[in-house]
Amino acid sequence: MTEVTLTQGWWSAAKCREAEPELFFPISERAAGTDVRRAKLICAGCPVQSECLNYALTHRQEQGIWGGLTEEERRLLRRRLSRNGRHYLTSDAARQAVRAGSVQTANSGL
């Protein structure tokens, strides 16, 4: 797989482009839980969710919701991928990781 970049066209199809950016980058702890849930719902219906997640993993995005995963979920996933000698997920594995709701239980494809 080649490196995923924003210029490959997937970004223009991202559902988050139609949403409030604050949902994906919550500022306050109080609003974070609600915003994270709303952001993840948007990601769940996004046709380029896998590409977004791989972009975030490849470019080590430290903040925000990317591909349906929080910062902490992506950190856990990066550790698991690193242990397996990988830097990105296949589309199926990315969908399974996000669907699992917790990266810790997403074993397939890693």
C-alpha cells in the first residue's frame, strides 16, 4: 500500500467536511463525551473511514477523532501494529477496529 495523503481524493468525500470541526477536536472535558459520540456516528457513515484512519496512523495524528478512533484508541492501535511490524491497516481491518468500539478487542487483520 502506498502512503495515504489528503491529495489522493479521499478527503473530498469525507463526511466530517460537512460537520462542525469542534466535534472532532473537543476542547472541554465536559463536552468531550458528547462530541466524541457524535463524531464517531459521523465517521461510522463515512465512505472513506478506512482511508482517514490510515492517514492518521501514517501521519501520527495525535489530536482529534480520525477514522472513528480517539487519540488514545489510535495510540493503542499503533502499538499493536508496531508489534506486528505494520504501520497501517487493510480496509477490512480498519473497519473491524472501528466497529469493535475498543481497539483492545479488535484482533482480526492486525
